[in-house]
Amino acid sequence: MHKLLHVALIALLICAAGPAEARAGLFKSKKKKAAKEQLAAEKSDSTENKGKKAYEKLLKDAKTYKGMFNVHVVKDKYYFEIPKNILHRDYLLASRVSSISNNKDIAAGQMPRSPIHITFSADEKNVYIHKKRTTTECDTTSNMYQAFVRNYIDPIWNAYKIEAMNPDSTAYVIDITDLFVGDVPELSPFRESNIWDVLMRKKPLTGSLSSSKSSIIGVKTFPQNINIKSQLTYNADGAFTATLTRNIIMLPETPMRPRYYDPRVGYFAESRNRYTEEEDGIKEYEIINRWNIQPKPEDLERYKRGELVEPAKPIVYYVDPAIPEKWRKYIKLGIEDWQKAFEAIGFKNAIVARDYPTDDPDFDPDDIRYSCYRMITTPTQNSMGPSWIDPRSGEIIQGDVLFYSNIVRLLHDWRFVQTGAVDPDVRKAVFSDELMGSSLRYVAAHEIGHTLGLAHNFGASHAFPVDSLRSPSFTQKYGTTPSIMDYTRYNYVAQPGDKERGVCLTPPDLGVYDIYAIKWGYKPIFDAATPEDERETLDLWIREKAGDPMYKFGPQPFINEYDPACKAEDLGDNSVKASEYGIKNLKVIMKNLNEWTKEKDPDYTRLFETYKQVWQQMQRYLMHVSVSLGGIYSEMPVRNDGGQPVLHFAPKEEQKAALDFIFTTLEELPEWAFDPSVTKFTGPYYSAATLQDVMVYRMFFMNISSSLLLFEQLDPENAYTYSEFMDDLYNRIWKRTLRRQKLTPADRTFQRAYVEKILDSNGLLKQNGGMPDSFAGIGDSEISKQLVTDPGQVVMTDKGITYELNVMAETKAMKNPIFYKKMMDTYTLLKQVQNTGDASTRAHYQSLLFMMKQKMEHGN
């Protein structure tokens, strides 16, 4: 029994043990299941859910600015809250210098770099900023569109980790701090190098960012844009600090309809390449820059009936209160002078000038939404009118005029040196408010023209006959040029007594070309549905003015001028005749310069500075005339315009007259440019020999030689051949030697420069940078740069001409046998005359002969 009991107990224990283990297993199973469920829950907690939880923690102590993007500031961190529904919209990101410690290259108010066209995208981890592609497009209905999409994605510029989601998961939160305090080249306060820097061996200011001395110092948010103000310090030419305002602005969802560019009307334009099945190859075209000026919907029918209406969105310019009050009213007049052009196409009050508002806390002149006319106080003598566009359509969204305060000095000097012989009012040390105001009004209108999209029209003044500029009735009606977009300042053709007869000495408030150009670029064409549909009407408007030179556009030349009809600072259709008038006036000024500058000039500083201006103006006249040497008049022909050629060369008579004027002017310089009543108090500005040397050097410029050879090739019957030009140059320089006459100092300078250049052209001399060392004293003005800068070889393009930009290049013209012949003619002549004349003349000839022998026989 005990045995049975023992067995039973064991059995009972075994039976009892089974459920206990089962309970333990069940407990473990439930625990495992709960863990799995928790893990699954954690896995199902998406990035968005995690982000929502992180939102409150991340922004617990944030100061929030609500707007297009909410901006949250937590200590020194700045977070953007970007709504998903506007993530893929188009934006511009711009950087403007608000204040600066070193204005060597850039001043407060400028945008050193162009705004960046951006958009945003996101995945589970990051928000990305893309740089948008706008210059290349494809017809979306074309079969090739898918291939286009694969080859032209918008590159990622920056990526930002998603730090959180907003509570309803409709917006991403990212830390954007580094974009505004980092060293971002596209937002840098330093400008990029340009072609003038390369040619003149100048390096723009650069520097490395000091992060510890840089921070964000302000934020403003609005429904359509955000402003972030940063203070950045760099190690650049010593300590360098700049306050920068960065703007992010949302572009319209539907872009403005573009208008196609036509080279016969001067607008800034954006290039486009379009892939389409409708063309055999890529379609290349350009769209112009312009504001979106349209009638209000409720005024549309009135506008179509020809009634004057206000535009739906007028152009408003805010005038900086830092501009002295005595000038502000003239600047406002210059801005609103353009109302006349818009009234001609049916809009009143299309462009208005206002003071900075004092009762609007949101107004900020550095906000890209506002167009401002702002003052810059630096020694620079300039004014600029940049504008910024929607790159999708060419719509101008903002324009600025940068009024460098010292431009009043430039205007004073120009007006004196160009009209001082005619107008006693400009001989004063300080102009009257009205006199300076009229000049500032012209500058304002010119720069506003740029912000309306208009390019320089350097061909405008060529429309006027020179003698018409001495006509009271003509100049009172038209001023000095048909376009204020020209570089034409004051009437230097007018002679003493002309002002009293009523001759106008200034440009017009607005020229006839300017009114025509605004019509062409801005007048709505309602019966057109596409830019292509507008072409016929736009072409008709141009052809209506065909043949009238007042409506011709002449583009600004690149680097140096080659078209005698497209020059800066010139007047009239005959540069020799206009410059002869100008030289006459300079001679009158020189005779009276000491007397006319004595006001507020105790130490002769004003006398010296004005004397320099006389020289600069005289150089301009030489430059104007020298463009005719090898000059090529260019046109923009289209079909059905009567077969107008794309180019024609300056006639032989024009080039010969130009050569004669240049040498006559240079020879006469000592007779009037060194008047002792001036130079005994100033000393010479620089020697006549330097300028004479420079001008002989210019006779060997590659653009002249290659242009004349092209002339002979294309029009042999009428050409001024290169051989004739070199003969005329030789005969002019050696004129007195050939006649066995006594040499003047100018003759000696001409002859030495000629020998050096003729040897150099045959590869027997080596010069530093292609320029004689004697040019070092010529100064650093823009006119002086042009005097010594060879644009290179003339080459044909698909439509017109251009120049190969290579100052150092040798062209075929430089190795032409004509050079060798002239070298041998010179060598033979010097051998014949080496022992003639007085001692100094013999020494001159013998030294030149010795130099030629050394180079020709020994190469050293």
C-alpha cells in the first residue's frame, strides 16, 4: 500500500507539474506577444509620428515668427517650418548687403550675386533645396519629354535633416541656421571676378569666414516672403564685417506670359533652349525682362476703348531719405518721367515715386519686395540700376537704383568740361540746386530705364546730324539724343553764343526711342494667346519705324568699340566734325581755366582736377574718331526689310579723315594743352608724348588690321585696303622726314613708337603684356583703359561680327607681308637720312637705325 501510495503521489505530482509549466509557458508567451506588439507599435510609429512628438520638445522655448514659413528661434538655432503644400513652389533666394565695413568692391545696398531660383522637396529623412533649371525646356506633349526629364533634373543644392513635424503633420521642421551664417558662395558679400578684372589684372576682394564672429541678428516673416538678417565677419584685407539681408520670396504660381526678344529693340533678355519636334534641332530663343503691367480686370474694356487706366500693379519706387532733400525732388521727377511712355500705351500712374514710409513697420528697403532709389556714400563716381526677375518668364519683380553720392562730382566735372565754354553757370565751384538737379534727373531717368528692362542704346546719338545740335528748335525738341539710354551727357558741339540763341545743352527728359521701346515691350497684345502669336504684331511695330534713325537700337559693344555708330559719350553722326567742335571748346576752357576755377580753390586743387578732366575729355574725342579706323557698321537685318546687309565698313573717306584728325590733334597738343597760365600752378597732367605713343600703338591694334583685310576681301572695289592704310600711316608719321624738314617733338615720338611697333609686329620685340612701359603714366580711368586695350581679332559670327577676346594673340594680319615691307621702307629711309638735320635730329635717326639693325640682324 505504501508502495501504491508512493506511486500515486508521484503520479499526482507529475500531473500537478504539467499545468504549472503550461502556466509558465503561457506567461512567457504573453510577455513575448506584448513585446512583439510594442515593437510593432514602435515600428508603425512613422517618421511623422516621431516628428510630432519631437515638435513640442524641440520648440518648447522657441520664439516663433509666423509667415510663408514659420520661423522658430531657439537660442542661436533657426528652424524653418515648411508647409508640405507649398514645398514644390518656385522661390528666389537673394542676398543684399545692408551695411559693410569695407566698400572696396561692394557697397551697402548692392546684391553682389544674382538671386538663386530654388524649390524644395522631401523624403522621410530630409528636406532638400534644389537649384531650378530654367534655361532649357521641352514641349511636354512631345515624345522626347521623358528623355528630357531624365537628362535635366534639378540638382540638389543643400539637404537638411527633418528635425520634427508640426502637430497636424502638414509641415516639416528643419534647422536652417547654417544657410545664413555659413560660408555660402552664392550668398557671399564678395562679388565674382569679371572680364575687366582679367584684362586689368585686378583681383576682387575675397576672404574666409570667421564663424565665431558671425550670427543671425534679425528675422521678418510675411505671407509671401521671409527676410533673415545676418552679420558675418571675414578675414579679408584686415577685419571685414558685413550685414546681409537674405530674402526668400515665393514666385507667382502662374508665371507671366513671356515676350520674345528682338535684337532690333534694346532689352535685357534671358536665353532659352527648347527641345521640340516642331524644329529640326533645338530651338534657341530669348525672352525680355519687363514688369507685368496689365489693366485691372474691371478696367479692361475701358482700356481696350483707348481710355487711360491705372495698372493693376503699378511700379513704385521708394526714395531714400538719406538723399539730400534739395535733390530728392529732381530724382522723383526723373523716375516719373517714364509715366509719359506708359501713358502712350494707355496707363496712367504706371510708375510712381514715393518717400520711404514712416508709418509702416513692415517696410524694409532691403526687402526684395520693395524697389528703392538708395544713396551710397563711397568715393565711387557712378550710378547703377539693377533689377531682379522671375527667371521663368522674365518678369521683373524688383528694381533698385544705387546712387553713389560722389556722382555729383562726376556730373559737375562733365558738365563743366563739355559746356563750360558755352555756359557761365557751370563754371561755379558748386552748382545751383536747379543745375545739379537737372543732371540728377537725367541720371535717375537713365537708371530707371535699366530697371524697366531697357539696355544701353549706344547708337541713339548717331541719329542726329552734328549741325542739328547747334539748332535751337531742334535741340529744344529733341535734346542731344533720341534716347536717354545712350551714354550722351552734354552738348559739347554747341559753341560760345549758342546758349543765348536757345540751343539746348542737355539730354531730353525722355527720348522718342524710349517711348517707342516701352510700347514694344509693354503694350498688351490681347489677340495673342502665346508669345509666338505676338511676333507678327511686334515685328509690325518695328517696321513702322524702319528707316528712321531715331528709332534704331545700337547695342553696347563688348570691351572695345568697333561700330562708329555705337559709341559711349559721343554726339552726332560725324565723330570728326563733332570732335573738332569739342576741341575748340577745350581750347577756350584752357585759356580761361585758371580764372574759371579760382572759386574755393586756395591751393590750386580744383584747377589741377579740372585740368585732368580737360585731358580726359580730349582723349574721348580721340577715342570717338579712332573707332572709324577699321570701323564696321553693324545692322540687324530680317527678311522682308528690303535686303539690308548685316554689316558695312566705314567708307575710305571717313577713315582717312579720322587718321588726319588724330595726328593733327596730337601734333597741336603742346600749343594749347600746356597753357602756362595753368601748368605753372599744376604741372603737366601727363606728357603729350605719352598720348602720342599710345595712339600710334593703337594704329597696330589687331581689330584694325583684321577688319581692313576683311573689308578688302568682301568689297574690293570700295575697300580702304590695309596696304593703303599702312601707306597713309607711314606717310603721316615720316612726313617731315620724307620732305627733309625739321622734326617736331611729336614727330620724334611718333617715329620711335612706329619703329618699336613695326619691329614688334614682325616678332622682333617682346613687350610686357603687349603694352609699352611708357603707358604706365596714362592713369586708370575707363577711357585710359580703352586707349590701351586691344579687343583682338575681328571674326565673323552667324549674324554680324564680334572680336576674338585675346589681347596677346597674334593674327594673320600681324604676319602680313605689308608689315615686312613697311619695316624695310623705314630701314631704307633711316639709312638715307641718318646724317641729315641738326645734331639732335641726326642722333634721333641714328638711334632708330641702330635699334632696327640690332633687331633685324641680331634679334636682340
